[in-house]
Amino acid sequence: MSTTEDYYTILGITKNASADEIKKAYRKLAMQYHPDRNPGDKAAEAKFKDINEAYEVLKDDQKRAAYDRYGHQAFAGGMGGGAGANPFNGFDFTGSGFADVFSDIFSEFTGQGRRSKQRSYAERGDDIRYDLVLTMEEAFSGLEKEISITTSKICETCHGHGTADGKEPPVCATCNGSGKIRTQQGGFFVFETTCPQCRGAGRVVLDKCKKCKGSGKEKLDKSLKIKIPSGIEDGTRMRVAGEGEVGKNGGPKGDLYVFITVKQHKLFERYGVNLFVEQPISMTKAALGGQFKLKAIDGEALDVDIKPGTQPGDRIRLKGKGMHYMNSDKRGDLFVQFKVVVPTKLTAAQKECLQKFDDSASAEEKSFWSKLFE
Ligand SMILES: [Zn+2]
Ligand SMILES: [Zn+2]
């Protein structure tokens, strides 16, 4: 109960009003104060609630009699509502009554007929998934790719209704099209369960279309071109709107989701827009310095300098030679980390060279130590 105003006053009728007069008064006011006609108007919304509350009681002979006798007190439920004196405690006002009555009357007004009372029969189509594997090079440059998907279209035989005669299936008699069954227990709790007859659909297909076996759709193989932006990351999910399965009974199509996997590169490791590569260099190149060639992700041949005295694990950064930022010309960097390779097989000549090198280094070392302790 939200209002304390007299129900007859709310509806603008006398205490002797007939059932017909009550209904007429309600209909007129409900249209006038309906929230759809007064968007954002709180006062109208409150008034609309009061009108419905009043009608809910006055349209029911039993409740009206109780109201005439006890006033609002007749319906003051809950704690401390004078339970002893009130035989009507526990009336379910938010249950079945209100919504049904209102949609009955209001649907006449909006011209939607009885359909508005039923569950919406249209259903959105299912989404479909397509897995696309790209090479790192493809992810770098972006591309247009033609893919083949299996989706569905409306069954031509039954026009999507799933019925043998191709017409809309009849409204379920068990639930009257709502798809739900309400049961009241002890006059207090209202249970709502899915209708077992139509399994919630609100309609029952008795004779199924032979072509689609009642699903209302048929398989459709199609190919379509999708544009993959440059710089796309592994694990990206691209949504292609409206390329999913067909909807049921005029419902919208689902979407296509393309799940992108970017394969590992044999050379480069990717960290966002940056690339990383480990470059083995010889012990002598590390000591003396030099150059090596490296093929970048875009195919460019890079001449990379090795500084004399490069240590194992030293890194250099090649600016702008990494991956693209998504949908941009801007690029990340390429990091090269040096791995100094120590030879394991030496020819006699090489051994001799290295021995000479070692002798000179030792001599240098000796003179260093001797100077220190002189
Ligand atoms: Zn069919
Ligand atoms: Zn049903």
C-alpha cells in the first residue's frame, strides 16, 4: 500500500459506481498517466501507481467489500498490521492480478492486441565463433582475409516458423502464451515456473516443418571477407555484427566472433608492440666488434653494428623496428640481445692463435700485479 487517499476519489468515481464505470474510469486515467506518455514525470508515475492500486481493489468484488468495510486497513499487510482483526492479510497485490489486468486494457489502447500479454516470440540468433590463426608477419601488416563459416538462414519452407503449414504456431493453451505458470500457495507465496507444455516458448508447434525439423532455420555455408587491422594481438576477439545465426520469428541475427591466435615466430618474441630477438655472435666479434644482418618483421634487411667489447647479455635497441601499434603507422622497437658463443672445436692453428693471445694477456696481467705489489 502506498497511498492513503480514498480509492474512489483516486478514480474519480462514487461509492456506488458499477463495475463498468470503475473499469472505464481506470482506463481513462491509466492512459493519461501512463509512464510511456509522461517520461520522467515522477508525479505522473506516482499517480499511475495509485490508480492501479485503487483499481486492483475495486475491480474485485471481494476486495471491494473489504475495502468498503475496513478502508485501507483491510490491506495493511506485514508486521503489526492488526492481524487478528484483518481477515485479508496476505493478499497478493503484486502477483498475478495487476499485470494481467493492465496489459489487457493497455494493449487495447496501444493497438497491440492480446499479443503484448504473451511472451515475445521473436528470438535473437545465436552467435558463432570462428578461430583464425595468423603468422606474426600477418599480424604485423594486417590483412583482408576470406573466411568460410557455417551459419544459418531462415527456412524457406516454413518461413522460419518451424511449422508444417508455414504459419505462426498457435498460442500455448496451458500458459496462455506467457511461457510461465504461476501457482499461489497459502495465499501468500507465488511460484513461477516454466510452462511444461511449451517449455517457455509461449507457443506450441504441433506439426513440425519436415525440412528444418521445427527449428525454423537451415544451414548456410558462406564465405566472407574480414579486415584484420595491423598490429592485432594474440587473443583478440573481433566482433562482426549481424553475421551470426539467423533470428527466430523476426528476431535479429546473432554476431560472428573471430578469435585471433597469432603464432609464435621462429625468431622474434613479442611483448606488445616490442619485439625481442637473441643474436648469437662469436667470441671474436664480441671482442673486436663487427656487423651482422638481420631480417626485420617487415622483411627489411637490417645491418646491425656490434660494438667492440660487447659482453654476453648486452642489448641494443632498434627504434621503430617492432610491431605496429594497432591500426597505426607507429611502431614499437626491436631489442637485440647478444649471446656470445664460445667455440668448442678449434683447429691447431686457431689454438695457437688463442694461446698467443692468452700469453700476451697474461703478460699484461703479470705486469699489472707486479706494479701493484712493488
Ligand atoms: Zn522449416
Ligand atoms: Zn505454455
